[in-house]
Amino acid sequence: MSSDPTAVDPTPNGDGPFRTERTARDEAPQYVLPLVVRIEKADPPARTDALETAARAVLTILSDERSLGDGESAGEWAQAIHDWQDARIRKVVRRARGAEWRRAEALPGITVTGKSAEVRVFPPVPLDGWPKELAKLQVSGTDLEDPEPPMDADLAAPVLWLNPDLDMSAGKTMAQAGHGAQLAWWELSDEERAAWRDAGFPLAVRTADPARWRELTTSGLPLVRDAGFTEIAPGSYTVVADHPALRHG
């Protein structure tokens, strides 16, 4: 799994080149969204389910009442969410099992459960301000597999399409799926967000075939461009967020 923060150029579509110069988002204090995936030795989750559960976890904390509002009406996590989204939307995925997982569950956050995966998401923290219970968790050394190939995605629901030309670890891919879900969330209207939330954030994560990927990257749909801190080159396109409400034509 990715050993350093994975971040996204927050421009929500693919227009223009990846910007390598420092921007106001780089000058702002940098925060990271921690995600912890439960990986027990004897019963690890399926890879695709972990990716989808991580994406839903990001959406869940973004839509939680504790993350919303401002001023006197602000939820307890709202300022941290605001500060994090003001900078690059960095995410770090770590793994836990046994007592490590129980300690992580005791911290303020939200656990999202998939078919086989459990992912706990926490309010953003400063890059150098991780809670000690999370800072001790491992970020490398374990990858995940799908026991069976995932079924074809239901195109009536949101699909996060992965770049078929990139080889990313499970942790890196979980963070990228979270980025894609977040960019889609930003582009939706309040009504569309509410409908997605009320439905339980249905979504699929699938690897696009090369021809489809080329079409998707020029479709105008939200496109994740990685900042290149780990594993892949800066500016790499990693995920297209194909939400039905955002499709053109």
C-alpha cells in the first residue's frame, strides 16, 4: 500500500496540462484524510470491494452532518474538512488487524462496511499531526486480490473507471478511487448529492479497457490527475468518475 500521501490536482476535469508549479493550494497548510482498511491475515477483503468501500467511506464523511455547516452551525469536523479541501486533497490508506483495528475504531471516525471489506475514515489531520494510534499502522507490505473477476458494472449507477495502463498497489488505488468519488461529489447539485446519499452511495470501481479509457478521458467527466508523490508519475490520469448525472449527450 502507498507509503506516502496520495494527492490529486483538484481541477475536476481534464482540461489543460497538469500544473507542476506551486499554487495557493500548495501554500495552504496541508492536511490528509486518513483511511484504515481492516486486513485480517486469515480473511483479507477482496480487492474490488475494498476499493469500492474506500470510495464510499470518503463520500460518507463528506456528507456527514459533522462535516457540514459554517459559523455557529458548523459540525465538529467541518473546519478540518474545509481546511483539507482548501489544500490538495491528500489521502493515506493504512492497514490494521486485531487490536490495531480495535484501537482505530475507538477514535472519532466512521466505519463503512462492504461485502468483505471494512474501512474506517477519520476527519482530516495535519500531515505531521497523526494520532499515535494511526501513525503506528503499516502502509506497505500487503496487497489484495479478487477471488473472482468482478462482474460487469451497472452503467445506470456511478462507475469509477481505473486507468488500464497503471499498476498501482491496493492502497494507492483505494485513495485514487476516493479522489474520483470526491471529484464527482463536488460536481453534483445538492439534489443529486442527496439522492446519491439516500441510496447508500451505490458505485462500482472497474478497470476500463484501453479504447474506453481513451473515450472517457476526453468525455468531460471528472478526471483524477495524481500529484505523483508515490508509485506513479506526476500528472498521471488515474480515475474517471462516471456518474450518470454528469454524463454529457
